[in-house]
Amino acid sequence: MPAGSAKVAVLTGPRQVEVHQVTVPAPGPHEVQIETLFSGISAGTEMNVYRGRAPQWQLRLDPSTRLFSHSEKPDWSYPLTYGYANVGRVVETGEGVTSPSIGDVVFTYSPHQSLVVTTANTAVPLPDRIDPRLGVLNANLNTALNGVLDARPSLGDVVVVSGLGVIGLLVTQLVRRAGAGLVIGVDRITFRRELARRQGANVVVDPGEGGVAEKVRTLTQNRGADVVIEVSGAPPALNEAIRAVGLGGRVIALSWYGGTFESLNLAGEFHHNRPRIISSQVGSLNPDLGPLWDTGRRQELVTQLLTQLDLAPLFTHEFPISRAPEAYALVDQGAEGLVHCVLTYGE
């Protein structure tokens, strides 16, 4: 297939999205051209980017020091194409490509675009027996699994999952499979708490009613949680996670936080209860896992989990690519009943 035309969602400013028409080249050596079927809009990371809160809009990451610093040329500038949860069918392969093959349905970390070209070795083949729509959760599931690998819950542990969006609901299922003895889900939205119950949470708590840490103590003979996995992205929730975990317990900060942290208090429970706060970021794995684990092994497990977890209930909203601005705004507003929103690319 020669060069083609594609629709693409483009960020043109904070909370501004336009759909443009672009030319997509033919695949070069070791590349594949993919006709997109579905792409997922992230309610966490992608909303930070959409709202203009991601540090890359003002800062540049030095790859040698891994420090962000102010720069006249930050990492990102408008217009920007974004997105990292693309599922499509391979329609053309470049020279030297043996896998995937034409017709294969694959996941790629590509933007919201109707036709994409990417290197063949980064395309993840999806299992034949699943609905391709479910494949957009490949990235989310890698993130959720990485958080659980960082948390390393032991058999019988009390695990609090704070924030029951897509990642939190995936984490809820994973910690239950990992052997957690008591899973406590925390979210302000009623239908998400109800969904968490169906997907493995023993108890659900509305933080709007206050006293999350106190309720966790009541459920654990005053011990507190062994592990709190904080997925809400709300700074006050990180503070409450520190309060909810028990002496020497682990708090996994799985969110990419935006906003400010005036609510964070390091003078009380953090100082006296010695919690360990662990940053979980999907680009690398828990070093305690040792040399037998790498991102390739994690992806192998994710591919299996795509066929084993209860994923269909997470898909609540769907828009064609032509209505991408409306879809972004809906996710940004946290529309009623929303868990995961996908863009579609059919006729």
C-alpha cells in the first residue's frame, strides 16, 4: 500500500483538540502500516497532557541526569499528536518484516490516528479469541500490573485501592488474583464502587464521607492496610493513603499527579508510622524482581491477562474519531457513568 491519508486528533492548546487530515507514508524497511480500529483515551496520563499540566509542556528531561529543568525548548509544544493505546489491522508490511503479517490485529503505542506506520517489533499481536476493542487496555494493563509488581502483596494482605477508574479496577482484579485477603476500594463515584465489588473488592468506601483511614483501621483490628495502591491522581488521596497504611506498610503512588500538594502532611503518620512510598512508573520494573523480569516478560503476562480478566464492563463510552473533541471533553469532565472511552475508526 502506498502513502495514504488519515484522520488524526491533534492537541492545539490546553483543552483544545482538532481533527486534522494528514498524509501517512508507506512502510519502510522493518515497518508496518496499520489501519486503526479502536484507540483508548486515558483518563489519567492523557488528561494531564490534555489539560496542559504535564511537565513536558514547560520543562525538558535531561536523559543523562533524568532531571526536568526549564528550557526555551521544552519537550512538547503545540500542535501535538498524542495517544498510546491503538488497536488496528496490519494492511502493509515493509521490507524485512516477518511478523506481524498482513491481516493481523495488533496493539501499538500510537496516537489517535486512522492509519499509522510503526516499527514491526513494537507491534503487539493480540490473541485471536478476544474482541479487538479490549486490546486498547494493553497499555493500561501494563501500568496496573507494574503497580502490583511494585506493591508485591503477600497472601492474606489487606490492600486498599484508592481510585476506581480503569487502572484502579484492573488493580482490584489483579490484587485479588495475587492472593490479597481483604481488598478495600475507595472512590467517590457510586457506580465505580459497585463495579469494584463485582470485580473483587470486599469492601468499598466513599472518601466523600470522610474517615477513610479510620474505616481501614476498624476493618483491620487497628493495624491499618499492608499496602495502599493510590491510583486516583488526587493529591489529597495520597495523603489519606499515608494515613491508611499500617506501621511499616507500603504506599504505591501509581498516578501521574497534576496540581499542587498543599494537602500533603509529612508531620504526622508519615513521620511516626514509617510507611514506604514507592513511585510506580510503567517504563521500568521493580528492581527487587531481579534479572528474570523485564518488560517483555511483563507484556507476555499482560497478553494472557487480556483473555482472563473481566474487561468488557470497563468500556462505557464510544465516539468516532471525527468527534474526538467531544470525547476528550467528556473524559475531562468525568461524565456520569464513564469508566473508559474509546474512539472508533469504522465507516
